[in-house]
Amino acid sequence: MANNSDSPLCEIKYLNNNKHRSLSLIVLLLKLYIVAYRLVHLSDHGFPWFIAFLCDCWYTFIWLLWINIGWTSVDYKTHPQLLLQRFPDLPRIDLFVTTTDPMLEPPITTVNTVLSLMAVDYPADKLACYVSDDGCFPITLYSLTEAAKFASFWIPFCKKYNLQVRAPLLYFSSKSTSKSDSPSEIFHEEERKMKEEYEKLREKIEDAVHGKVPIDLSGDYAVFADTQKNNHPAIIKIIVENKERLSNGLPHLIYVCREKRPNYQHHYKAGAVNVLTRVSGAMTNAPFTLNVDSDMFVNNPKIIKQAMCLLLGLRHENCAYIQCRDIFYNDLKDDPFGNNFLIAFEILGRGMSGIQGPMFGGSGFHRREVIYGLTFDEHSHPKGKMSYEEMKRKFGNSMELNKLAAQTLSGESDIDGPLNLSSRIETACQVANCDYEHETEWGSKIGWVYGSITEDIVTGMKIHSRGWRSVLYISDPPSFIGSAPLGGPTVTIQRKRWATGQLEVLFSKNNPLFLTLKGKLKLRQCLAYMWILLWGASSIPELFYTFLPIYSIITNSYFLPKVGEVAFIGVIALVLTQNLQHITFCMGCGQNFRECWNGMRMNRITNMTSSLLACLSWILKFFGISETFFEVTKKYQPIVNDGADSGRFSFDDSAMYVPITTLLFLHLTALFMPLLGLRPLNDVGRCGPGLLEYIFSLFMVISYWPYVRGLFGKGEHGIPFSTKCKSSILVLIFLLVCKLFGGGSLFH
């Protein structure tokens, strides 16, 4: 029972961001001035000027949305030392881990994620870890079974010596010398034994992955003997069950593989998480859940207690979920691929926390009652219990799941959980069948929302539209540590998936404007979501704006003010102020200049690769030509590569690289025209390009520098010859267009 202590479990702190506000307003005024300047002189110039005017209007609109986000920033502080005083009987929590392909998501990585979750600083009898194997691979079950044996040694070791890093893969690769609070000879001896046991586990799993030790498809594995990736029954195995409910024992560990059949839509990750929600609801039905990817290790063993401080301390302030910040264990020096989304958390996340809360994206905690579709009004003013028919229409035809869901929605969930998990296997398999959701509200009003490959964003947005808030929690040390995408293809595939999913949400019934009009999404929160969802669409105006200096130089025209004009000073002031604001903010958050520049450079590259192709993918889907699909990105294990190729871009023959290679060729052509003895098209009687056009073009070449290196690189570090040929053809077509519209001769 909770005591009567008035000490708060958490505190809300509003951050002073007057400097950020002031600089943002100055940038806005300069942008408005440029728009007004273009509008006044619109009739004096041609089509390129009009295109520049439209692009400047777009950038001004996007900047207004950005100002709205960063206007009020909030941070949270927790006091986990008070948690047991207020709540001696801590609530239970179900932990969800999702994996699909052992070739892209190595089982040893999944195993380390599971081990780090099972070893958190929280009573073991309050934890249940569910692992979704959405590819139906026996190697995943085998790896988890072997990991469970190692866990019986590893988890007591972590808790005995109060280790911070509890994923053995990271622990034994760490260069830290102070891994324990009290290192001693006994500790070092136990640590050596733990390392030996972990090496045995790793070798077993790797041997099985590479087929050196084939898995015997009998006994517990017999069900895998006649299965295909997209055609198999539901498979649920209890690997570890804490039957004695020991707080210092091992948490429950359950393997879940949902049923898949060729004629059923499976809804990618959203469908897999909804199955985990139903299976866990039928088996342990904890009031809270935690979602992590298969490569997201726990980096802060106290994170669940800290999260409970927020979920329990802010219960009456409608806190629905907690978004945690992730860092990466394999990121390279100076972050060459722009994986450290500092701005996303420091401004976007904290700024949205000052409105209605951050979007959901990745690792985070949820209230089960909210996932079950409960609105905040219903939470504050409970209605009577729903009838069986109403529950069946919402949740499906499982009597057991409906009974437990009704308990959750009424706040009467079982404090201790079930006595025997095995007795609920049949129900769990029933709710994991592929036809269970038919004619129910799963995927629309209940669970993770369908219709987009970015299921996390749209789910969080719909939760906000039901009147709930969310919290961004940035702990010290960081809560989770994951795998960063490395190399060109992996990075661009991941960001293409994000941008495509955002466009799917933007042009759907779950558009934030609709949710504001019909639901309880606040206007400022709506505008914040609009900024997020328009991230990929911004590649279109950037594409046009990037072409403008090329067109101006080649056709002897201009679209930017010239030296001596008042507007020239305005453009220079805008560029300097906006970039100075960004650089000072990043460096104030601990980044060096090179990290900051890499982040800015990657934005330019991403817009002309991932985002551009995402727009094309959405257009093809809109016209029914093709469907978008969820592309799993490769997960990397820790690396310590400081060689010459560390951080260097790699390429493949994807069409994604054709536009940016074409732009690079064109910018180089424009800059080297005088040196090559070329003259602009139609150079008679024209004012010609000014200094800013050449500076703009030079800046783009510098931004695309990894692709400049790729032009001369070999192997995976070189742009494929086929891509260069396609780009060369597009360059000739563009020059022909310039010839037709500009006239004159290209050569003397």
C-alpha cells in the first residue's frame, strides 16, 4: 500500500530558451524579407525566380512550424529512491523485443538485448520478457533457450556487483576499468568465469547460425520442421517461468511467433507488436509495457524504476507513455553518418514535451489501458463495464483475453499475475492467429495503428488525440544503447522507410489536422506533427532549389540578389544567422564542429536520396502502381575500426543514388565551365549569375563530398558505373533543356 508521503516522485522543469527564441525570430524576419523581396520583383524575372519564390515560401512555412516546436521546452527529473516508500509493491511490466531476420539482426544481438532486460534493477517476479520472432526461425528460439541457461549465472553476477552495462556483448568489449562498484580478487575471478561462459554461448549461437551445428527439428523444435517464413502456425514457447515468484530469480521469458498465412495481411511490425500485446495480455497482463528493438540494450539498469516514477507520479496528469532517448554503441568518431539525432531530442523532443508530449519512436514505456484504446476522459471518469458483445467487437472472440482486458480498463488488473503461465498457452495461441483481428478494432482504435510503416509515430499521435500526454525522459546514464546504421545503403534505406511512413500518415485519415478537428490533439501539437510528417516532402523544394544555381550559371541568368543590392545583405545575414544558431546549439550540447557539420551534410544528402525516393514510393502507392513495404536494416555489432576507411560511404546500384550523382555532375559542370573553355548558354544581353550562385553551387559540392570521393572510389566505396552512366544521361537531358529554354551555344 502507498504511504502518505508528499515527496514527489518526479519533477517538471521548464527550460530557459530565450536565446533560441530570439535567434529563431530573427531568422523568421529575414526569411519573410526574402519572400517579400521576391514577390515585389516577381514580374521583372522569369520562371526560375518564381520557383525560388515558391521554395522560399515553403522554407518560411517550415520555419514557422519549427519555432512553434521549440518555443516551450520541458525536462523531467525522477527520484527512484522514493519509489519503494510510496509503492512498496511495485507494478508488473511486460517487456517486448521484436526481431525478424537473423541474417540482418544477428541472434547474438537479440540475446544480449534480452539478457540486459532480464537483468534490470527491478524485482524479477514483476517482469515478463516476450520476444517476437516475426520470421519464424528456429535459430531464434535456440538462441534464447541457450541464453536462458547463461542468464542463471549472468543476472546474479550483474546484481551482486551492481554493474551498469548488463549486456555481456558490450560489457566484455568495454575498455572501462571500473565496471563494478567494488572490484576485488573475487570479482575478477567471477568476471573471468562469466566471460568464459559467454564465449561458449556466443560460439554455440554462431555455429548454429552458420550451420556448423544443425538444429535438431524434434521435440520443442518439431513445429519448425514444415514451416515457411510466411506460412506457419502460431508458435509460443515458455523458455523461463518464475513459478516460485522469486524477486531475485529469473523473469519470465516467452518466445512468440505469430501465425502467418499467404492470404492474410500481416501489417509488418505493427501487426507483430499487436500480437505481443494480445499474447502478453492473455498470459501476464501487466499494467505497463516496454518496447525495444532487437539491438537496443539496456544501458541504465534503473530505467524501469525511473520510468515508474513518471508513470505513477504523473498518473493524474494524463501521462500515457514515456519516450526514452537512445545512443549508439558502434557510432564512429565525429558521427560521419549523422546518426546522433541531437536536434531531434534536444529541441523536437523537449519542445513537444512542453505542448502535449513527444512523438513515439523507438524505445519507450506504455500504459496497457491506453494501448487498449482508453481515452483520458474515460480514465478520469470511468464508465460502467462493457458488455461481452461490446468487448468481443473491440478485442476479438477470446473470452479470457476479454475478461483480462476488462480488468485492465477498469483498473482492476491482478497485482501478482497468473500462477501458471502454461495454462494460458492455448489462449495465447488463439489470439496470435492471423484471422483473430478480423472485424475487430485492433489496428484502428486498439493497439498499434495500421496503415503506415512508421507505426510508432501514428500510434503516438492517436494517443495524443485521445487527450493523453507523453514524456521525453533523458536519463543519466542514457536509458538504452543501440546499433547505428553504418555505410551508405543502410543509412539511406532506414531514412527512406521513415520518410515513406511519414508521407503515408500525412495523406491518410490519421492526418494531424483531422485529429485536431475531430479529437483532442492541440493545435500546437498538430503543427509539431506536421513538421515531422513534412520532413520527407521537403526534398521536393530542395531539389528545385538545388537546380537553380546550376540553371543560372549554365544559362547566364540569376535567381539570387547581387553584390550591392540590399537584399544581398539580407541573404548573407539569413545564412549566417541560421547556421550560427545551429552550430552554437550543437556545440553547446557537447558536439564538436565536425560532428555538427556531418549532421548538416547528411541532411542535404538524405534529402536527395532517401527522402526523394520516399516521395516517389508514396506517389506510386497513391496511384496504385506499387505498395510500400517494410525494409529491415542491418544491425551491427560493436566495432573499433579507426582505419582509413572508417566512416567512409559505401554504395550499391540502387536507383536512390542516381539523383544526387546527377546533381553532383551538374554542380561540377557549372563550377568548371570557365576552366574548360565553356561559355554560358545565351550569354548575349544577359546580366549573368552573381557571386551567390557560385557560392551556392560550391557549398553543394562540399556537402556532397562523400559522393565526390565515390566518383573515384573502388569496390563498395565507389559509385557503380551503371549509376554514373544513368546520371550522365540525365545531365545531357538537363543541358538540352537549358539549351532549348536558354538558347545560344555551349562551346566557343
